[in-house]
Amino acid sequence: MSVNPTLMQRIRQDVQSMHAYAIQDSAGMLKLDAMENPFSLPPELQQALGERLGRLALNRYPDGRVNDLRAALAHHAGMPAGHDIMLGNGSDELISLLAMACDVPGASILAPVPGFVMYAMSAQLQGLAFHGVPLTADFALDEAAMLAAIAQHRPSVVYLAYPNNPTGNLWDDAVIDKIVQAQGAQGGLVVMDEAYQPFASRSYIDRLAKHEHVLLMRTLSKFGLAGVRLGYMIGPQALIAEIDKVRPPYNISVLNYECALFALEHADVFAQQAATLRAERTRLLQALAALPGVQAFPSEANMILVRVPDAAKAFDGLKAHQVLVKNISKMHPLLANCLRLTVGTPADNDQLLAALKVSL
């Protein structure tokens, strides 16, 4: 059915020109395109969680139990004194709320690119300028370019993904410190996005208390609850209190917070899953390095960036063998002929490697 042109005039022109976030059809495929934890809950925990969720009052709005989750996450993350925590329906909502809260005249958002697409998308949807600063050829932060962009644009928010998506690497801490200092000196915020923290060797949490303008954002998606949609952000109490004012009421459902509380009570199970995935990442990196024509980049996340001779051919070949990965070769010039592979179970990774060998 066609849409009345008059009605279309009610929708912003920049929105009409945008592309919606694309989710690939994964029916019948080995799904290695979205950095999900491949492990499901053990049967005994599935039963316990099901019984617990069945007792919830779904006819009532979420209650103070959500504060129990905030406290549990603060303890789990090691939140420093004088800080507070706010929750979002995934990190995506927190990124959107930050853009909304910081939408003052002349505001802009800055981040290294290639990076997480929602930084730029949230800026555009809120009517803010977005400034992307290219990484170096080996996907390191370009210190001089970042500092120059901060001085020129004076952004309201600088995002630093730690590790980065889609490159999977942790950046140099000395360079990060200089960026944090420069952004603070001109009165802007820095958001350390630690979505992949369960798989990384370092975290910014120990340095958070040193700065009054730095926020730390994490998600339970990579922890193992991608379907639950729960992100959280830690920062100085006064700052979190202001940003929290734009959060919709009841944005975390009773199902969200009870699932998250249950998972934190069994954090050892998820920690063991993460350990298995870190070991598999090492094995996968070694196997990929042995494939002719394949360049696998070091990773501190549950994904691996690879450059192949022909990304489209390799992607189509993998798909023909029922293995779904992410072709990001058109996302940015630095990612020419690159695919992003999620680290799966040992069996998943064996299937991926076998399919890739015949698809190159």
C-alpha cells in the first residue's frame, strides 16, 4: 500500500533518507553475526528462572525491585563511591538518552570511526552533528586527529568503545588519558563504552573515580542476556541524576530486571562461559592466521575482524554453507574486504573454519 504524500511530509526528510538498522535473516543458519553468547542456560537454571518469572505480577507496573538490580549491578561492576547507576533498555537506549540530555545549542557528538553505528545514528535522530575521526590503518586511535577534533568541534560527548566494535581492539591507555583530559578541559563528557568487558583484559572502572566528566557504560547483552535488553551506565551522582531525568518511566520491565537479577546470582556460570569463549577466541585467531590470504586482527572482544581477498565472495560462500557472519567491507574505507566473525562454541568455530576454507 502506498503512503499518502501529504502524510509523508509529516516525517522528517533526514529520517526518510536514512536506512533502518538491518538485522540479517538467520533462519536455518549458524548465527555468528551479532556477537551473542552462544550458550544457553543449563536446564536446571532454565527451570528455576521459568518458575521465578511465572510468579511475577505482570499486571503491575515495575516496582522498587528495579533498585535491587541497580544495587546488584553496582556491586558486580565495582562502582566507586560518590557514583550512581542508571538503567536502559540495552545500551542503545542509554546512547539515545545521552543525545537527548545533551541537546543544547551547538552540541555535537564525536567518536573514532569505524565504530558502533548507534553513536552517529543517535546524534542524527536528535538533530546533533556527529564528527567521526578515522582510526589509523592498524585501527589505533589517531591521537593528533582526536585532539584536534576535540579542540575544533568542542563536542558535548566523546565516545570511546573499550574494546571497539567492529575492530575488537583495546586502545592505548596513554592516548585515552590525553583524550579524557582534553575533553574535560573544554567542558565535555567522555563515555567509556565497555560492552565487551567480559572478554577484555582491562577495564576503565578503576580510573573512573579520578574524573568528574567520565561515564562508563556496559550491557548484559555480551554477559549472556542479549534477549533481555539491559544496559547500565555509571557516573558521578550529580551527572547521572540529570541524565536520568530524560529516561522514560518504567523503561525496564519486570521481566528484564528479574532475569538480570537471576543472572547476577549465577554470575559464576556466565563467567565460565566467557572464559570458554576467550579460549576459543585464541584458538580461532591461530587457525585463521594459518589460512592463506586471511588477515585476522587481534581481539579483546567476542568477535574477530578478518580481512580476506574478496569479502563478498567469502560472505556468500559462508552463507551457502549455512554460516552467517557480518560483511562490514562497505562500512568504512578502513574495513575494505573485512568480515566480522562472532566467537562461538567449539563446534560452531569448527564449522566456521571449515566453511571459510572452501569460501575464500
